[in-house]
Amino acid sequence: MLGRYNDRERNGYITRALDDAIRGYQRDRGLRRDGYLDPGGETECTLCIELARLAGRARP
């Protein structure tokens, strides 16, 4: 939805393309660039907020 990763490449593994997408998202949002998407972590929470805004469920 954010145009960073083609989920047709989904295979259950962290690929170079997925790692690049995660780190690029972290860089662009001023987050720690560690490549992690920990449950409840800063990257996951930021993604959830951004996706909710895109879906019209949250206000900026």
C-alpha cells in the first residue's frame, strides 16, 4: 500500500528487497535503521498508524 515492496515476492523469508524496503521506510520516517519489525516496536507501530490513516481510520 505504501509502494515500497511488491508483496507478490512474499515467500516467508526476509529477502534483500524486503530488508531494503524496511530500512528505507525506517530512514524516511526518522526511525532507528535496524531492519527489524518487532511486534509492538516503533517501526510496526509507525506502519500501523500510517496504514490506518491511508484507510481513513485515524486522523493526523
